[in-house]
Amino acid sequence: MARTLDPVAHAVRREAFLDAAARLIATKGYAQLSIQDVIDELSSSKGAFYHYFDSKAALLDGVVSRMVEAATASLAPAVADPGRSAPEKLNAVFSGLASFKADRKDLILALTRVWLSDDNAVVREHFRRGVVANMTPLLVTIIRQGVAEGVFTTASPDHAARVYASLILGANEAATDLFVAHQDGAVTFEEVEQALEAFADAFERILGIHPGSLEFANRSAVLGEWFVEATPAEQGSSA
């Protein structure tokens, strides 16, 4: 007789593997992480691990996909708030994403160091699709509201929302590239600011609103938290 799968128990056990992987990635890094580390963390077995994930890359995919879903869920209450205007909701999206990443800084930094590897190309593509699929419905709601309020002038809110989601994704990818370059001493913090300022301008132009209408979660402070640290080159020169 075939074994009956308990979907709740299955989901809970899978979450336990993802929790363990996220903790270990944050503390020791993804490159140094092994499947055996995750198994040992849970006092589990290889058979149990491979029941849920067929590889280390699949485990990373699960960790990243869960983060996308959690980030989107964290934004939903602000988007549904009837007391906020459309620009206020967009500001809440940007500040919410910034806070979500800040709360997971060690994990985000650990992932950033390996994110651009060719080995993670499939995971990156899944991440891109997940961001667009999860963010677009929230942005449709906001942009439609903004058009109704007369503050956004886009002709097609639904299409603009998808473009906006793609732009958020592009800004995230650019920030990752710039972070790596900054760590290598290849770009200055001022160059980072200038590059990402172009995205801030594009976010407002798509919606036809005046420059400075969106706050972008106090972007100078946010960028400073992530970028204004001594690069490896600077650390070596001061030794």
C-alpha cells in the first residue's frame, strides 16, 4: 500500500530544512555550506533531505523563493490600507523592502557574494520570475489608485505595474553589481549613488509624477548602511 503523504507535515519539515539553510548561509556563507551541514543541523538523514531537495542549488532556490514570498506578504497590509494615498503606498513598498532586507542583512550579504555565479543562473531566473509575479498585483492596485486619484498619469496601470516590477528587479540587480564592485574597490560610494539615482528618476517618470514625489525609504541612509564600509582594498591599505 502506498504511503499517504501528510501535506502539513511535509510542509513543516521542508520549512525546517529552509530555516536551517538560511541560518547556515548567514553564518558561514553559501559557498562553504554543504548539504551535510544542513542535515547535521537538523540531526536528519540524507534520505530525508533528498525527499525535499535534489541538490544544493534547489535548496538555495527554496530559500530565495521563500524570501520573495515573505517580502511580498509583508507589504500587503500597507497596500490594502484605505487611509493611504497611492504615493504613500509606493513609499511604503520601498521602505518595507528596505526594512525586510535590513532585518536579514547577514543572509542578504552572504547571498550577494555568490549571487552572480554562473552556477546560480537558474536560481536567479526563478528569482526574477518570482519577483515579477508577486510584486505586479500589488503594484497594479497602487497604480490604479494613483490614476483614480489623479496623481499618476500612466495610460495603462496594468502594463505600467509590470514595467514597475521589472524596474524594481533591475534596481536590485544593479545594486548587487555595484555592491560587489564597491567591495572590490572598483567604484566609489558617490558613483553608487549616481547609478542608483537614475533608477529613482525612472520610478517617478513611469508614473508621470514630479521629481522628488517619492521618498524611496530615505535612500541615502539605506545606501549608507550597506555600502559605507571599508572595502577590502581600503582595509588592506590601512593595515
